Amino acid sequence: MLWRLLSLRRAQSPSLIGNKTWFKPLATMRKTITLSEQETTLRQLLLDVSNYIGTLDGHSRPQLRFTGGWVRDKLLGVGSKDIDIAIDSMTGYHFGLLMKQYLEQPDTQAKYPKSVKLSKIEANPDKSKHLETTTAHILGLDIDLVNLRKETYTEHSRNPQMEFGTPEDDALRRDATVNAMFYHLDNSEIEDFTGRGFNDMERGTIKTPLSPYQTFKDDPLRVLRAVRFASRLGYGIDPEDECAMSDPAIWEEFKLKITRERVGIEITKMLRGPNPRQALHLIDRLGLYKTIFTIPGSESSPPGTALSNWQKAYDQLQAIVDAEAEEFDGQNAIAIVKSTLFNKPEDVYPMWLLCAFVPWARAARPAPKKPGGVAPTSAKMSAQEGIKADNDSAKLIDNAVSHLESIIQARHAVTNKESTNNPLKRKQDKVSRQEQGLSIREWGSNWRCSVMYAILTEISESAPEQHHELLEQYARWLSTLKDLDLLEAYQLKPLVDGKKLAREFETKDGPWVGKALKVIIAWQLRTPDNLSPEAAICENREQIQSLIQDGNQARPSDVNGERDGQKGKKKKQGKKS
């Protein structure tokens, strides 16, 4: 629901004017909250637990509030299965134990679920859990029980010292006013202790409750959280906050206090969110790129011109993602690109991930650590070290950069040729099918992502007036690949296996087998209508025989070398004994 609402809104706004992005509010904000059936039952359960606690010796009745993102989303008319519950007089873990105790009472077992699964989170300074909280799953909802808190920061850590606080203390410690409102369970009233939550939601603005400079200095990760919430909700960021976010002093604190794992988590949430384009635009406009997508401890960085042209890439990707189904008439270049490169909704995230590393496309590859070795691309190192990307994501980025030039050459091989009915040209087309198919096999199963990376890189490097022609060329190339039935060429299996080849040529298998199978695959790409294993062997017999002979000629020297090595080894062992 939230994604659909944001998608509809994104089609209407933001509108770009100069370097600024102007936003309209996400939706008409409600002044009251209507609970679902599950939420109504949960509220009553929590009130019953609160009343029960008030009857116990040594306990006062706690006041309970739904807090944070749940309140924000409900005011926007969006449901949420995650609810944070703030307690004024005890830790979340203590309340959770008493809630479980209450549910085990004979009089209440018929009214509510028989058990509540509690997961204790120990106090851990490294994780900012200085007071015990508890998570539980009940009535189909995930709840987090936590006491109202006041935070005090030290100079060299983003992990605060926490103590019990008032509702106002708890509201002011939060990262944004729109996330700082409470829903009081006793009277069902919405509480806005910052005095700005309602107004900032109506304005569509992300704003810190306290001084933005001090807020970001205490916990610089809040800079990325502000970007994430702005992109998720379709909001703008308050100008004063933007100024603090760009302050070099804040980013020095960022380098000292924030782990790269945390950076990666926030970036992943942005790129998987409803508006990754806005997230990248804010990172770009606020000058945050080199601090986020970096190789810590290295002087390597994206070329300045690549970074200044990055907006062309993420704007173009947004245009491709937004292409509507009715545009798929076989003529619209953007629609052809989208229909060919996007197989399923899950393909969107890796495209945005690659878009984030377009500025690294032409960065020099570092020297290998070992002579003769191949170093990873700078883009891959930035992904691994800057945002701690997982192995699959890092490999995706490395492949896209490594295959960039071969993809451009493959496109040129098709788009630079004139169509003709000449028989010689038609024969060349078969060779072209082989070459294009072998290229796709080399690029691998994620070749579509690599092609998108090439498109975005070329778009970023070209003048706006050239973009249409460039997209037309890619659409023409991709249409050719589709006409040649090559889109799944990376999955093509050889018509014969190595054992059959060895039997056919009455020899043992060896290194020649892999080379021979490549010959078979190339033949299959040239002659896609011939599916006969016998024909595959017959028409490539001479070439395969040559590979076998080359292997046999190399074998005696290899064997002698191995025997000589064994003799030498025995001599050395004899001397030692």
C-alpha cells in the first residue's frame, strides 16, 4: 500500500527546478488515528496488562504509548505490522515478563492468546541497548517494548548513555519530528511533544527535533536516515538540516563513529525503497558521495567529471523504471530497454545498486597484489569497503565494470552495420549470432544488469542531445538479440557431453574436452535450427581432432616433467635421510 501510494505520488512529483527538488506532501494527513481490529485488541490487551501491574505490590500502573513510525504511517493512512510501545515506569523486558504472567492467569487465557513469545535483548553499549527491551509477536503484530528514554552522548561515540526519561525527552531524542509523535493508549490522543510533528508532515519536511548540527554530530548516521526517510516518504529536507548535513565537520565525525556495515544497511534500505532516485539525488546534491561510496584509507576516488555527470544516470534509470506498459509498442526505445532488461520486480534493486557505482566506471583498476594477478575493479573495492556489500553484490558490480567495454563493442557490432540482402552478409549474420551469443555467455546470468550499467555509463558520459540516439541504438541491439533468440544464451547447454566426445574419438578425456565443448557451443549458436548431436560432432570433427592432437603432443612433456620432478624430489628426500 505504501509503495503504491508513493509510486502514484512520484509520477506527479517531485518536479526538478534547477538544483532544487520541490515536494508536495505525501498525502492528506489525518488528525486522528483509526485502529484496525488487531490493533484495537492489542490496545485493550496492553491496557489490561497495565491495570494488572497496578494491582501488584511495589508497582505503579504504567502509562503506555504507541510511538514513532507507526504513528506517522497511521496518520498517512498506511497500515503497519511493526509497533513500538513506550513504557514510562519500567524496562520493556520487565513489562514483557509481567504481560506473559498476566496472560497465564486462568481468567485471561480464554480472552487472549495463551502465550507470547518474548525475545530478550541484553543491554549492549556497542548496539545502543543500554536498557533492556523486548520484542514479541502477538495477534499477527511485531511489537517492541521499550521504556521512555533520555540520551546523553559522549564525544567519540554515536552510542549514547541512556536513562529513564519523560515523553518529551523521548520525543526530542528522535531523528525527525515526523517520527517523534505518540499515540497515548489511555485516551487515544496523538501527542506531539516537539511541537512540529504535525506541521512538518503537512509540509512534507524532514526536520530534526533539536539543533541539526548537534543532532548529526552526536550520531552522524542520522544524516543517512534523514535521506532515507525523505526518499521513502517523498518529503524534502529542511534547509537548516541540509546545511548541517553538508558540513565537513559532520563527515569527519561520520568517519570516526559510523561503521561501514551501518552505512551499507542504510544504503540498501534506500535503494530497496520506493524512491531510490531521490535518495541518490540527495546524496549527490549534498556532496555526500565520496564519503559514502569510498575506499576507506585509499586515495582512489571517482573522476570528478564522472561524479558531476552522475545525475544523468539516475535520472535515466528512473525514466526506464517508470516506462508504462502501454508504451511497449515495439517503437519506444525506453520501453524496449525495460521490457528486455527487466524480467521481474526483483530486478529493480540491482539496477539501482549498479547506478550508485556509475561514477566509478572509468576509475583506474588498482595494481594486483601478486605479480600476474588481476586486481578487483575500484568499483568493487568501493562496494566491499565503503558499504560492506555482500559477495554477490560486489561480484555484480565488478562484472558490470569489467564487461563495460565488451558490451559497448557488441552493441557497435550490430548498430554500425547496414542491413542488406547480400548472401555474403547473411552468412556474416550467422557469425554475428555466434559472436553475440558467446559474449552473452561470457557476461553470465546477470548480463542484463551489466548492459544496464553500460547504458547508464554511456548516458552519463554523453550530452543530453545524444541520449535519444544512444537509447535507440541500445534498443536496436537488444531487439536484434531477441530476434536472434539470444536473450538466454548464457543457459545454452552443449548437445553432447565430454564422455560422448571421448567415446566418439576413442580417447581419454583431458583439457581438450572443455575447448571442444566451446567449439560445439559456437556451432550451435551459428546453426540454432540443427539440434542433432551427430551433426554437431560431424561438422566440427576436424577442429576437435586437432584439439585432441594438440593435447596429446603436450602430454609427454608434461608427464616427463612430472616424472623428472618426482625423481628430483626423491633425490632430495634421499639426501635428507
